[in-house]
Amino acid sequence: MVAGPIERSKHLLSQIQNMDKIKRFDYHRITEGLILMLFGYFQKMVIADRASIFVDTVFNRYYIYNTTELLLSALLFAVQIYCDFASYSLIAIGTAKVMGIDLMENFNTPYFSRSIKEFWGRWHISLSTWFRDYLYIPLGGNRCSKFRKSFNILLTFLVSGLWHGANFTFIAWGAVHGICYLIEDITSKFRNNVLNKFGVKVHSFSFKFLQAICTFIIVDLAWIFFRAETIYDAFYYIERMFTKIDLWRLFDGSLYKLGLDCFEMNILIISLIMLFSADLIKYIKKETIYEFLKNQCLYFRWAVIFLLLFFIIIYGKYGAGFDPKQFIYFQF
């Protein structure tokens, strides 16, 4: 209820009030719920909790590491927080689905976004729409002067940062997104004119890919503020990431001494390929993992299900000697 999906009463309570009309056993509905839960557990136990080991090791002593470790840790934190939060949402949505309740989608391939505005239409959708309806629009939304509209946007992002915790790092994270959002909004016409003047093919794959890369870089840099203990730590982390260049670390084996050995790192890489494939299919075909599997042959469906089960049971981070990680968003 706290971490989302944050449902509106009109959508949720009406379903609860009509529970007696829901068919108790619906094979397709229950199957869909269980598969969503399965993929959620895969994201949490195999990817997020594994990535957190590397991320915690580097962030806790970031001042002794160089560009390679810091850059990889920042990238893995983006993966960790996405998989950790999206997994919780998927498990919640899947569990509700099994019981006959439909919850709204909370994540929609956010790292494929081509702008900050699009990112916030794909990341934590239930919270971003809540802030839009209950803060941005009551402030006046975009039905006011340009200056007031910009103020409303920036204030909404600052409050969304403060919602995560009473720390300047969260406010800075919200400010980065708010400022970038404003820059996109204010310069949109100018950028379109420049692109048209130079004949840039804005609908080409290469241009869309470049937009997605630039957006991800901004989002990933902002995540450093989100993860750091203080503003100073965040800035010093970024400074070292761009100044302490030592690419030899990629080849001397030192990366395998940061909590994940070679085998564990390979498991993480394979799992990320599986995640990327699932997100790419969803982005291109507009289908959830269940909808995609439903349209495949029986052997392929069961192969994917058993593969996910295998990874969760064999490579999931749990059991004796493991420090289980709570969901990140339970802290807020």
C-alpha cells in the first residue's frame, strides 16, 4: 500500500465491493498472476539483491575507488533500484490478480525513455500521476503563466524528492529531474526548429537510440544523489568518476573483489540479458511477459517458466548466511 501501485479508491474499492461476483477459479487470470509474481521474484532475488552487494561495497567506500568501479556501481544501482521496485510492484499486481483484483501498471520500461518527461510517464506511474492530480494541477498546472507553470513543475519534483525522505540528497535528486524537465519543456520548440533546419531524421532508430542514451545518463547521474549519504558524497563521487580514470581495472580482475566473484558476476550479466530481452519485447510489442508467453508455443512457455524457477531457486540470494535485503522503497 505504501510502495505502490498506489490505487485510487474509485478503481480499487469498486472491485472489493464486487468480490462476490468474481469467479473464484479462473485459470488464465491465476496463471497470469503467478507468472507476474514469478518474474517479480526473479528481478528481486536474482538481480536486485545480487547487484546490491557490488553497489554497497563501492558506495560505502567510494573515495578509494576509480572511474571503472564508480561507473559500474552507478549503472548497477540504476539496475538495482529498478528491479527492486518493479519487482515489488509485479508481485503486488500478480498477487492481486490471483485474488481477482486488477491493479494499475506501475512501471513500463522506464529506461527506454527518450526524455525526462517520458521517463516520468513510465517510472512509478501511480505516484507520478498522484503528484500530477493532487499537487501539480491544484497549483494551477499548465493553465497559467509560463513562469507559474515552471514553478509548479519544479515544486512538484522537489516535493516528490522530499517524499522519499528528509534529506537534501532526495531534494537534489528531485531538483535534477525538475530542472531537466523544465529545460526540455522550455527549449522544445527551439530544438525542433534546429533539428528541422539541419534535416535530422528524428524518427530514425539512431536518433531515438541517442535520445534514450542521453536520458539514461541524466537519470543515472541523478540516482547517485539518491543513493549517496550526503550532497558532498554525491558530488565527490561524480568528480572521482570523471577524474580517476583507470581502465586497466576492467582487465586486472580487481572488479571480482568487490563482493561478486567471476561466477556471480556472470550470473548477473546473464540475468540482465534476460531482463533486457523481456523489457525490449514489452517496449516493442506492448505486451507483458504473460501476454507474450501466452502467444508462444507450449514448449517455449514452459522453458521460460522453468528457467525463471531455476534461476530463483539456484541463484536467488536467500538462505543461511545471506543478509536479506528489504525492498528499497519500504524505507520511504
